[in-house]
Amino acid sequence: MSAVEARGGAGHVVVIGGGIAGLAAAHRLLDRGARVTVLEASDRVGGKLLPGEIAGVRVDLGAESMLARRPEAVALAREVGLADRLQPPATATASIWTRGALRPMPKGHVMGVPGTASALSGVLSDEGLARIERDAELPRTRIGDDVAVGEYVAARLGREVVDRLVEPLLGGVYAGDAYRISLRSAVPQLFEAAKAHDSLTEAVREIQAKAATAQQTGPVFMGIEGGVGRLPLAVAESVRSRGGEIRLGTAADRLRRTPDGWEVTAGGRTERADAVVIAAPAAVAARLLAAESPDAAAELRTVEYASMALVTLAYRRADVSLPEGSGFLVPPVDGRTIKASTFASQKWGWTAEEDPDVLVLRTSVGRYGETEILEREDADLVAISRHDLRAATGLDAAPVATRVTRWTDGLPQYPVGHHARVARIREHVAKLPGLAVCGAVYDGVGIPACIASAYAAVDQLGGDVRGVQELTANPVQSLHGGAGE
């Protein structure tokens, strides 16, 4: 039994990483009576949640919405004083820019996989719709322990479904390749339903029927006035106000097991701890675990990441006429450079109210394996975005301000077998008392998934492994927030 277990979760705990997972872990640890030190290598907290400003309007320069159908993110926002700042999108209507036109985003699908061919009418060709109908006649596909989303869906419904809808939706979440991404980890509810049905469309209809029976109300997604980048700042403020220490610009260099706990060397100082939570990207976690758990480190070194950039543009509202809705997604098969655009001033009421004379939108570029585009100058990325926006919407005005935010190695990839890799990592880590891992590497890349991962890690330190076991078996599906997420 570790010292932390013996105290019911108390003692001194060092959290490595000040993103939303690390901050959520620190927040929960303080609830349990622990003394907490958070070590963050960069000069700010928040990780991929980054508030910013353009033309005097507050914006998100990273993730911009959080899934509200999971409780963790919205509940944490309320706990840290943001209850009155929570806002759903002003519009949930999005488009897809495909086959030369902006077309309404279809309804009646699960991450782009339809329950009926008619659900994708207008987005797919007649041939593509006819191919979906063949699903009911095909013999059952054995998907085994895991399968790539694109491979499985294309075999059942045809490549056009994947290329025109599944790919842009999954790409918006992972910046990845649908033909590599794990069905079990990325769309777990579809994986489970597909195992129980001969037909994929039948499996989708079962999911939809269960959702209808559950009668979930309220918005699917939620934002925060001023941007979801305010969430980590509020959590950090709460942590500090309750005695937690957050040390910025302090990278953890070394992790060593001692007879009575752990030692963490960072910034020329050695912290003694009863327990450690590693809430850092895979490469950092691998380096820190190399000596104490070489097997976990080896697994973590196999995790790949995708890089992307967000281009934020501000216009004089009088100069701009945009289509209705929150924005649009772009299938890679059409050969465009941008993969999505969010009309922020139409999607978020608070953005529109910041300055009624300014309209803000953003585009995203970069997918897994694409490096050349991200090596271009900021001005080139702005020009590319304007070119594609003009082609999609007719927008030809000159922006009054632009910002490019690069997220190098920003999104971990979940290839086939990712769930088994996570299970192996946790099995190795569990052999070291007083150590836990959490974050986007493991159980889902969305904000609620990262927070759930953090809470499970804290529970594990206290001897309760049910949360870790549940997440390992059933990762949190990360949905796309409409456009440009």
C-alpha cells in the first residue's frame, strides 16, 4: 500500500503537466486532502486550451467547445465559478464543402456512418447512395478485437461514405486518417453495436433508437463566454486558492522511485512526493518512465501525433456576407487545403456581442502525415485560407487582423490496437505504487475525456481502480463540435 492509499489519497502529490488533465487531477487531489505541486514546462497552463484576442475580440486559439453530454467538463466549469459563463452554440447548423458546393451537414448518422442511405442524400452521389443499400445484403463482417474505421465502413457502405463524411468528421477530432483510426477507441459505441449486428446500418439504427429512448435534452456541446480557454485558468486559480502550488517554466527532468515514495527533479530542485501523476504528452511520459518502467516507456514511444494550425481572421462585419450556420467541414478527397472553417461570430453569441462591428472566423489546416503545409510562413497560411474561403463562400474582403496558431504534435493518434496499448501501459504503471498517468494519450482527446482520465488517475492513487478499468474498457468518444473544432 502506498503512502497516498494509507492516507485515503492525502500526502504530497506531484502532478507533471499543467494542461486540463493535470489541472483537473490537482483539483481533485485537493478535494481529497492532498498537498499538490503542479509542474508545467511551458510558461502557461491550459495545454491545447488557449484564450486569445483578435481585433479586440476575445477568441479561442485552441479547442473551442466541450461535449456537454458527458458530465465532467461542464461540472468542473461550475465548480470553479464559471456556471454563469456557460453558453451553448448559438447555432448547431453546419455544412460540408463537397463536390463543389456547401451542402447541409446530414443528420441521422453516427460520426458520418448513416442508418439509412437517404440520410446522406445530397452529400453522396447516386452511386454512393446505392452502394449503402447493399449493406443489408452483405454477409456479416467479423471485426475482431479492433478494426480501422475507414476500412470497416468502406467495406460495408463504400468508400464514398468514408471519403465524403466520415473522414472530415474524424479528421476534425484527431487530424488523422480514417483508414488508420481505431473504431474501438474513436467510435466505441459503433464498435460495440457493430459486433452485435450483421448490418452496419442496422447497428447505427440501434444506436439511434437507444439515444431516442434515453431522451437526452439540452445542448450536445457547450462553450464558455470568453472562450473555453478560460476553463484551465479558472481551475488553476481554484488550485492556488486552496494551497496548491503551480510552477510554470519548470520541466520535470527525472523521476525516481524511493523506499517511501518518489523524487521528481525539475528546474534544479528535487521534490519528494508520496505519489506522482503524469499528465504529459507521450514523449515526455516515456522519457520520465524510462528508468522505472521501461516497458511502459517503450509503449508510449510508439504513440504518434498529428500537427495542425488554426488561422483566425477578423473582418469588418459590413464587408462580409457568410452563409448561415456555424461553419463547414472539408473532405480531403476534394483536394482543398483547409479542413474546416468555423464562423465564430455566428456560432457563439458572446463572440458576436464582443464587438458587433467585427466578424471572426477561423480555419484549420494540417492532418496526420502533412508536414509541408505547416512549414509555410504565417502569411502563406492566411493566403491559403482566404483562397479556400473565397471558393467556398464567396468571401473576398480583406481581413482587418489575422492570427496563426500552430499546434505542433497537438493531437495523439488512435490507430488500430490503441486500446490494447493503453491497457498495457496501465498494466506496467500499476506495478509502481503511487504512480498514475492521464491525459489525451489514453482514453479520448476531448475535454471531458481528459478530465475523466484525470479523475480516474486520482482514484487509482487512493486504491480505487474502477475508473481506470472502465475507461480502459470503454474510452470516451470525442465528437466533432460542428465545424472547425
